[in-house]
Amino acid sequence: MANATEESAIDSGPVGAEIKDERRRQALAGEPPFKPEPTHGDRFAAALKDAVIGGLIALALAGPMIGLRTETAVGGLTLSEHWLPVAVAVAAVFVGRLILNLFVWVSWDRRTDAEKLVGKYFAGKDWVVAVIIVGIAIWFWYNNNLSIVMILVAIGIIVGLALRSRYNIKPLQRLTGGRPLGVYASSWKWPALVVAIILAIVMPFLPFANRYWMDQAIVVLTYCMLGWGLNVVVGLAGLLDLGYVAFYAVGAYSFALLATNFDLGFWVCLPMAGMLAAGWGLILGFPVLRLRGDYLAIVTLAFGEMVRIVIINWYSLTNGPDGVSGIPRPTLFGIPFERGEGSFSEIFGIPYEPIQRIIYLYYIILVLALVTNFITLRLRRLPVGRAWEALREDEIACRSLGINTTNTKLTAFAVGAMFGGFAGSFFATRQGFISPESFTAIESFIILAVVVLGGLGSQLGIVIAVIFLNTAFEVLRELQEYRMLIVGLAMVMIMVWRPRGLISTRMPSITLKRSAKAVRGELVGEGSG
């Protein structure tokens, strides 16, 4: 009825005769029926209606799930109300849908002249996003209490990224004449790498390097190591692994049990834990040889949960949910970093400070991360690395070339699991206590998000993604109820802006010429290079 009413209103207007003639001509020619272009007011009304419907759906879902909570009180459980998070969630959905309908999900030719002018102006102004980022930094520097200003800033970032993704503005490429930044990698890669390594080495002795910053650096390097290990499986071999935390847990518990039961040191248990994790990678690889895609992801997710459940229930070995405590700290050739006789401070004649052990742990994970990065880069250029990439592109074509896909998959799982085991060993010795709560499925999702967000197959992209996620979680620590919402929105917008990850260019693993040029991600298959 609504369509019939609209057609009768159009036919009775001043241009009704022309529209009738156009419809008659198109009907005779067999073309689709003529439909007049909607006006700005009609499009805004439709966008507003869609946003209202989305807000109502968000209210129906968030109301009982977020607004009402059961809390322990005297005499039993009580029902508490939290309507502010519900209002924030509904407002975010409403504003997000409205922005997408008005600025993203609409073709360029359907925009008015004013919308095109505003879109080009704001999309081309990179300083708008820069000012917003600087404003966030200033706000967190001078004010520890977060307010509605942060929500407005987040909305501003979403609007800016949406406009930039719509108009395909690439400010960094404009500095290079429209060419991808990877083309210039050969000129700045090695100097930048040397400078980064020097800064990483001298970081503990910089003025701002206190206990907090050292702990954050250790966390970043640990997740970089995990991301590089998972990148072998997902980014290079193309095997979607959602249970990578299982190898992380195997490495941690292997180190903890070997060190506490057999009184072995860190440097003896570290390779053993890595080898045990690699063995479990082979155990996972055999059942999934015939699986691919979503089926492989489901099996690996189940494997990760199986390992966690076994750790919880095998109380005689793993101490169950109580965890393993008293894990020994790493020593420097048998010299402990503690107070007393024979310690590091006494032997070298320096005053004892607790941060000395933190600095030593930082250098350990720095060396482990650099070794992981170096090995993965070298493996990519070896025949096994090229076999991984061939498997990622097309398994049938890979098999037709005579490549043993069974061994290729098993080596990818084993190598990735080995690096996860090394990271788990370091986690155990750093914490001194481990429990099954540290190895839940959310850890696997975070590591996978790091790999996808940074760019499949990109080592540098993983570092940038880890720094982004760690900074976001630390900055939003006070917003316990909104932290995941804001970080999730930011990640969604980044993936809209850069669907192939932050670093989408790829360097070929083998070339006919000596000088290789980077290939833009949109010119090749997903995650390939």
C-alpha cells in the first residue's frame, strides 16, 4: 500500500507525464522499471528509522543483560540496576547506525552537493584525527577521572575513520606520491631496525623506565612473541587456529612442573618446555589434516578448551584450580637476583633494588622475541616457508606441485606451538604462580586479533597491533564497564579502514631479481604476498 501511494503521488505531480513515458519506454525495451532518486529528506528519514530500530534492539538486548544484575548481599541475592551502561550501549548503536547510513552506506552519486563538500573537507583533513588523538592524551595526562568527554571523543574518532574509509583517503601514501609505503622498505628498513633495537636495549636505563613501564614492556614483548608464533600458523600457512592458548599453557605448566619437581633451572627447562609444546602441536596437527576453514577453527578451539579442562581436573599433577606456586626465578649463570649472600648485587658490589630482577626478565623476553622474529623471517624464505605460503593460497594446487601437505601442516603447527611454549615458560617464571584462569579462550582470541589486526603475515604489523591493544586496555582500565565496548568499536573501525590489517603490503619470499618490490595487499589474495 505504501508503494502504491508513493507511485500515485509521483504520477499526479508536475513530472508525472515524463515519468509515465519513461516507464513505458523501459517496459517496451525490457529494462528494469524506473524509480526516482530519493531526496535528502527521504534518505535522512530512512536512516533515522533504521537507527531507531537498531537502538530499540540494543535496548531489548542490553536491558536484561547489562541493566539488571544479581549481587550477593546479606540474606541472599539482590537485584541491582545499572541503567547508565545500557544508555551508553543504546546511544552507541543509534549513533553508529545513523553515521553509517548517512556517510558510509550510501553511494557518492546520491549525495547532495553540501554532503560531498563536507565529506571531502573532513576526510582530507588529517589534522582532525591528530587533534583528537592529542586531546585524548592530554585528557588522560591531566585528569584521571573519565567522563562524558571520552565518549564524545570516541564518537569523533569513529566519524573520522568512517569518512576516511569511505573516501579512501591514504594520508601517508600522499607523502610518497600515491605509492605504497612498502616500496620504500629497502631504504629505511635496516636503519629503523637498528634504531629500534638500540632503544630496546637502553630502555631500562632511560629516565622514565620505572617498574610500571618495565612491566608494560615485558607484556608487549610477550604478546609479540605469541603473535609471531601464531603468525606462522595463521598468516603463513593459512590454518585458522583458535586454540593457540593451549600451547601457551603447555609451555607454562611444563616449565613449572619440571622446575618445582626436579629442581631444574630456567635455562634447562626452557628448551624442554618448547619441545613439549611442539609435540602437542603435532598431536593437534594429525586429527585436523583433512579439515580446513571453519571446521579447523572449531576443532582447534575445542583442543584449547580440552587442555584447560584437563589442567583443572588432573589435580594430582597440576594441582587443579589451585595452580602451581613457588616457581623458581631465572638466574644469571646460577647468580640469583635477590637480597643476601651470593646474590647479583653482592657479587657486583651494587646496592640491591627489586627492579634488577625486572630488568633481567625484560632482557630475557627481548632476546626470546628477537630470536622468534629472526627464525620466522628466515623460515619464510626457506623451502618450508614457501610451502606454507603455497598451502595458504591453494591446498589442491600445492598438492599437485608435489608438496607433502601433511608434513607442511605438521611443521607449521609444531613451529608455532614451540614459540608458544617458550612464551609460556617465560610467563611462568615471571609470575612465580600459574593457574588455569590465565589460559582461557579469550587469550586465544586476543592473540588472533593481534595477528589479524596487524596484517596476516606481517611481523611489524603484529608489533603495532600489540602496542595498540595494550595501550587501549591500560588507558581504559578505569572504565571497566565500557573498556571492551570502546576497544571493540575502535577495532571494528580500524578493520573498516584497513580491512587487510594495519600493514597490508607484502614482500615476496622469492624473486627473480635481486631487488624485490613490495606488493600492495589489495592486488593479491587475502593475506598473501
